[in-house]
Amino acid sequence: MPSNRNISQPGGKVNTLILGAGITGLSCAYHLGKDYLVLEKESKAGGLCRSVKTGGFTFDYSGHLLHLHSDYAKKFIFSFLGKNIVKIERNSRIYSKEVLTRYPFQANLYGLPPDVIQECISGLLEAKRSAKKTEAVSRHVNRHGTFRDWVLKTFGRGFAKHFFFPYNTKLWTVSPERLTTDWINIFIPQPDVKDVIDGAFREQDKTFGYNASFYYPEKGGIQALIDSLSGKISNIRMNSPVTSINLKERFAITGDRKIYFKHLVSTIPLPELLGIIENLPEKVRSAGKMLSWNSVDCVNVGVKMKNLKEGIHWIYYPEKTFPFYRTGFYHNFTRYSVPSGTGSMYVETAYQPGSKPEKNMLLNKTLSGLVKSRVIDKKDKVIESQVLSIPYAYVIYDKNRSKALETINAFLKNSHIRSIGRYGAWKYSYIEESILDAKAAAENILKQ
Ligand SMILES: Cc1cc2nc3c(=O)[nH]c(=O)nc-3n(C[C@H](O)[C@H](O)[C@H](O)COP(=O)(O)OP(=O)(O)OC[C@H]3O[C@@H](n4cnc5c(N)ncnc54)[C@H](O)[C@@H]3O)c2cc1C
């Protein structure tokens, strides 16, 4: 239970108090322009958009690439990065059955063993036939169905077996039956049958998905964006975790200070926010307990290597033999991320909160998986390695999520708290959406 005993210092009064200096908190402050205070618990701004520089390598908390669709977000990012930005045409792959195929799996079976291709295509045709019979439209997302049922209806048994089920079980750390379909819209490309068949016979040059091209800072990792943006934010306090919020008197506590606010914008993970609100109604507390998420350990590796996997940006790993679900190559985003003659990569392993893998075991399994999939060679010299932990990584879209959010959001609205961003709004979203959600929240406050 949060408590405000031993608070000796009056901390002052602000119009808008912003919790968290990740991209969402910073964007909110920027769009407010004045009369705000940002409180950040860490010593450095950026949240998941921080980068770490070590031994000549620049690592992110797994590659944070800029997928930009709105003109406003592009203008916003370009204004902060200036010339320090590169546009990249995506070249991503899937490693399974000892071959690298193009992304997405469902449009690029070419190169896989014939029995896998046969199972996928015949499963797809069977699914289409039964969809016609039941008059279900495969493109239609059935909001009440499970992800498992949707995959079987949309892609059929073969694709489910060889990619969707094992990959998504590894990524989300829960079974496909537990997931809903509320998150899939932009994240899973749905090619036509013709594209699937074309991609089974030859290498497709057609691209699919929301991230066919992306941007990245040429120098300094994703932190370059944060450094430039936070230079415009005047009122920000680091090393200032907020430990309690009193909604009756509208103040927050950080250290030994009370800070009174009119508007509160929170970008910290929703379960953390609910945990620091004094006298939280029991109904809301119970709803908070229904939220699920996973955690990710990002292993960053710098290697002296000959085969740099030139041109490939990231690889998905559906197979169980690999503990990680994805690896990406910083040196193929920009050569400035590594010293010459070296390559660097991030390798992402997901787990349920509380089941954090032991560090040395994770490092060993990661390196042996990279060797096994021929990303690095046994003889390559690993010169940097580190594990960056992301305790809140993916919000789990199970059947409890939307019900719990109804109760929580009604309470937050009533209490005039804006909880925004990937973890504040409790959703699967990316940097662009964070920037835009924060802009909308700021504009809303300015109107009042
Ligand atoms: C593995 C992974 C890969 C991703 N890759 C991409 C990508 O390539 N491209 C992309 O666009 N998006 C990507 N994302 C999503 C992206 O990271 C998020 O959308 C975005 O960074 C969220 O920013 P935020 O500010 O909302 O949250 P955060 O970055 O989590 O910021 C919240 C801030 O609040 C602070 N905080 C927490 N508690 C307190 C407290 N009590 N008091 C004060 N401060 C507190 C934290 O320290 C943090 O700085 C990825 C996410 C993950 C997990």
C-alpha cells in the first residue's frame, strides 16, 4: 500500500505532471510546450528507446527501428534527426528446416522442403474451401474467436504447424488458444492465394506488411532521437521514481517531495500505475490483476566475423530448438553501429515474468543457436556481449484484457488520468503511435 509518511519537502505545483521520460512522455512534454514536469525513475531518458555504447558498438534494447506512416510523425522525427537518418528497404528472413526464407513465411515458401510446401498449400486450400462453405471470410477478424481458430481458418493447418503456432507461442509465451485476434490487424500480412502460390515456386520480389521500409539514425542508435528530443524538454527530473499518487488532493510523491498537479499523464506500465494509486477501488485492483504480459531478454553480441550476413536486417526463428524468437543485425542498419571488421546483433528471448533465464545459460544458448543457424561461426571471436532485460515487453492479448481495460479505463477517465503509450494504454504498439498518442493527449490538455 503506497504511503505518504515522512514527506518533508513541499515539491511544488505543476499544471501537467508526466510520469516517465520514454518516447511517449517526451513527446507529450514537447507538444505541451510549457507548464509541465516530467519525472523519470532512471538516470537517463528514453525508456525502451535508449541505446548503450560499449567497445565501439552501439546497441539498443533490441533494434528500435522507425516504422513511419503518418506525415506528421515523419516530419517530427526528421526535424530531430536532421541528416542523421537512413531509409532502409527491409530484408528480413525466417530460419526453419535449416533454410533462410523471405518474410513473411506465408508468402515465401520457396526454398523449404517439398513436404512442408505441400502441407502449407494443401492446408490453405482446405481452409479456403471450408471458409466458403461456412461463409466465413478469412480476412475478417472474428473479435470473439481465438488466435488459434483464426490462423486455422485463414491460413490452414500447414502454415499453423510450420510457422504461426510455434512462432507465436515462443513470442507471446502463451498458447495460441489463449490469444485473441485483437492485435493482428497490421502485424500479420494476409497475402492472396495467388501470392502464396507464386511465392512457393520462386523468390517473391513483392513486399508485404507494415514495415517494408523503415528508418534508423545513422549514428548513435535510437538514443540519437531521444537525445535530440530531450534537448527541447526543459522541465525533466531524472532519478525520480514516483512512488505514490493521491487522487483526492491530486499530488504525487517522488523521494521526499510532494508534487501537486492539475493534469496527470502516465506512461508507466499500467500495473505499476495502479500499484501506486492510494485507496484504489477494489474493483479496479482486481481488474489490474487480470492483466498479463511477458518479459524479454535482449542479448546484444559484438563479434569479429567474416560472414556478416550482409544485407539481412532480422531473422525470425519459429523452431523450438532455438530459445530465441528473433535476431537482428545492427551492422546492417548502419555501419556506424560497429567497429570495422565486426558485426553485431540482438537476440530476443521471451519469458513469463518471474521465469527470467539465468544469465550465463541464456548467453550460452544464444551463442550456440547463432552458430547452429550459421549466423556466426564457431571460430568467430565474441568481443562484446550483454543482456538487457525488458520486464514489460509484450502486452498479452487474452480474453481478460479488454474486460479488465473497460473497468480500469472507466476509473482512469473518472479520475482525470491519461494513461498513454504502449504500456500506459496497455497495447501492442510502436514508436510512431506513441508519438501521436502523446501529441493527442497534449492537445487535449491544452484545449482545457
Ligand atoms: C522487444 C521490443 C522491440 C521493439 N522494437 C520496436 C521497433 O523496432 N520499432 C518501434 O517503433 N517500436 C518498437 N518497440 C516498441 C517501443 O519500444 C515502444 O512502443 C515505445 O518505446 C514505448 O515508449 P513509452 O515511452 O510508452 O514506454 P517506455 O519506453 O517503457 O517508457 C516509460 C518510462 O517510464 C519510466 N518509469 C517507469 N516507472 C516509473 C515511475 N514509477 N516513476 C517514474 N518513471 C517511471 C521508465 O523508466 C521509462 O523511462 C519494441 C518493443 C519491444 C518490447
